[in-house]
Amino acid sequence: MLETINIVWFKRDLRTNDHAPLLNASQQKLPLIPIYIVEPIYWESDHSSRKHWHFIHDCLIDLNDELSSLGQPLVIQVGDSVEIFSKINEKFSIKNIYSHEETGNIWTYNRDKRVQEWCKKNDIGLKENPSNGVVRNLSSRDDWSKIRNKRMLEKIHPKPKFINPISQNIHSKLPSKDNILFGEPLLGRVQRGGRINAIIDLKSFLNERSSEYLYHISAPGKSEKYCSRLSAHLAWGTLSVREIVQSIKKRRLQLSVDDKKKYGRNLTAFNSRLAWRCHFIQKLETQPDIEIHCMHSAFEQLHKDDACDEKFLAWSTGQTGYPFVDACMRNLISEGWITFRMRAMLVSFASYQLWIDWRLSGNHLAKLFTDFEPGIHFSQLQMQSGVTGINAMRVYNPIKQSIEHDPNGEFIKKWIPELKNIPIEFIHEPWKFQQNMLDKSPVIIGQDYPLPIVDHELEAKNAKEKIYEVRKSKKFKHESRIIFKNHGSRKFKSKPKPRNIITDKQLKLF
């Protein structure tokens, strides 16, 4: 007779604390398989990259250590999820599969539906718990904030004291960080993953780095220190949102009068960004096809995917001729992270000045972001590209951004060494530099560093005119109202207009 077991399926929740599926399954007293499935087809997708796997690999090492201490090591399997579960069910008798609800991309959405159908066919229970502040089958967006805030106040689930181990070993070897399964070789560095590093990053932010959070939140070169750097930990689930929210609350209670002046406003701002994070993921949960379709259907007719390869290649490699844009892209390629405002600028520049389709630019950025979170990613891509129908256009002037956030060109010179000897007065617009016999700078603009690939002001003007033309119709406004009903913020008491409902300040996630 086959041994009856339960399974806990880990996906984007690589922790043992505040993990309701793991706690619930452990309390059933049956032998338990905690499993992580490496799915080769997923890793062939346009969104995945070795940067993600490097971080996940760290997380799985820590997760295995924690689970081993509880009595049953993590089981690693490589293959299709349905096929893996079928094979396990031949060796054991699966009673239930426990997991968190995942708001992933369309591939994981369809994968989960296949698993659900398989469970139903084989009379196996599929028990899913809500993940963070995202509400499945939300009846009305008006109710979302109340539900989310209530969840954040609920008691954090303790990790189990013991896991009943299975009688036979079915573990496969964890694929290495260098395995060819995970795509192109790694460029640059990757933030360290895992629960241990998550706790270190959380403590250092709450106790030290958050003191200058708001002051440096938009400054490349400084934001990597003073921003929380918890986004990747949240994306892959080494921390839950609730753990962070309640940690902020505890930290605030510890503050002295002087510390409240130093930390209070910063912690409040960061806490609000955690709510905005859930808000954006809820959009994808409500409408999964925003990964591939414009939120407002009228923009599908813009045919923005006709951008020439030259423009996309220049943008994606940091060779547009606009130093600040290129420095941000090269920084991102190297580090796998850059602050929100610079992410927004990169998307805006690609969408407006270069007229590149947001899906094309989005796939490239997804591979670069160690903290790739589908719900935030696709929602933000559409908003920064002006195709939601409910947000104002955000067209970033790359020269203005450069002067404001890198006035002395230190960030530019770090990431674009070609310009390290150019006179400071030309660092933001090097094409205006005219070399003469007295100059010590050997750089030749147009040869050592490219001339601007486009006239950013002219192309931005052209792009805005095209988008405004689409917005003029009555049909457009009707659909915008529907979109706002499904996705718009309910932050404001007075009824907001469908346009310009969210400010830049509210959008500075991490």
C-alpha cells in the first residue's frame, strides 16, 4: 500500500516563516514533501534570466537548511509540474497539495490551471492560501484596500516546529548557477538572495539606511544604499509583505523623540510604497492579459512594435548617445537593480523618444531586474508607456533628469568611462563638445561615444501627438471609465478623473 502524503509546493514564497501552506500541511501529521520544481519551459521564456536563478539558488540553499532542521529537506525536481506530481503520485498517495496563490505571468497562470485540473481528475485536494495583499476573485476594487490592510494586521504564521519526513528519498540535485538551462551567461553581479540575507537587509534598512531613504530615493549611485533593497526578497518570497509591515510598526515603537524626526517620515513613506506594491500586483491578478495586451484596447492600434532594430539595440546596450540614459542601462545590466525613477525613465525613453513597443522593452528589462515581479512589471510598463487609458503621460526629459540627479556627472563617468575626461559643462550633452588643440580630452563624440540616436524633444512631441489623437474619441473615455473601475486607486475621497490619478511621488516603489 502506498504511503499517504501531503505536498507543499514552493514557488515565489521561498521561506518557512509566515508561510500558511507549510504550517497548515505540517499540522496534518502526514509525511510531507516540501518541493521546488525547476521548470525548463519557464526558463525558456522571454522574461526569465540567469540573474533570477542566481538569486533563487541562494534562496533555495537557505530554504533547504531551514526545512532540514525541521525534519524534512527540500525536494528539488526538474521538469513539468504536472508530470512531476504524476510521478510522485505513483510512488506515494498524494492527499493534498498546499501552496500560495501565485500572481505570475501568463505561463505560470496556465501552468497553475493545468495543475488544478490534474488534481481534480485525480481526486487530490489543492489548497491555496492568499499571498500578501493580493485578493483573488476580488468582487470590487472598492473593497481591496480594506481587505489588504486587514491582512497586514493578522498574526504572522510561525514556522512549524516539526515536519514529518517521507519514507524514501526522491530528491534531485539542485541545478548549479552556471547550468545552461538558465540562458545566457551572467553579466555583472547579482544581489545575494536567501532568508539570511533578507533579514540582514531588513534590519540594516530599518535601523540605519532608512534615515535618508526619501532624500536619496531617486539618486542613482546613492539609492542602492539608502533604498530598502528588499524588492528582490519580496519578489521571490524570502520575506512576506506582512513581515515587513509589522517590522516597521515595531521599529516605530522603538524610536526616541529624536529618532522619530530622523526615521519617522521615511518609514511612513516606505510603508505606503508596500501598499502601492500590492496595488499594482492586484492589477495583474484581476486582468492577467495585461502582460501582452494594452490595458486600453485603443492603443493596440498604434503599432509601436515597428521600431527598428538599431534603436532597440542602442537602448538595450546603453549606446543611445544620451549619457544619463546609457549610464542607467549599463548600471542595470551590471547590478541587476536600479531605483524606480530611473526604471521609469528608461521605459519612458524607449516608449516615447524611440517609439519601441512596451512589450519589447519590457522583456529586456524583465531579464535584467533581479527583483522581476510580474504584477509590478507589466502594470508599470503600461503606465510609463501611456497605454493604460487612466494615467497621465510621463515623458521624461533625459537632459533634465541628468542635471537633477547627477549634476556633477559622477554617475555618468562611472558607467560611461568613454566620457571620463570630457569637460564637466558638457557631461550631460557631450555632442555639444567641440574639441580644440588645448583640450586634454581625447574623446571624439560620434566615434568613441555615439551621437544622440534621436532628437529627444522632437520624438517626444511626435509620440505625445499620436497618443493624444487616440484619446480624443468618446469610445476611448467610456473604456477608460471601465478600466478605472477595475484598476484605479481608491486613495482619494473625492471622485478622481480617469486621467492623472496617480502622482510620481506615489509611484516611487522602493
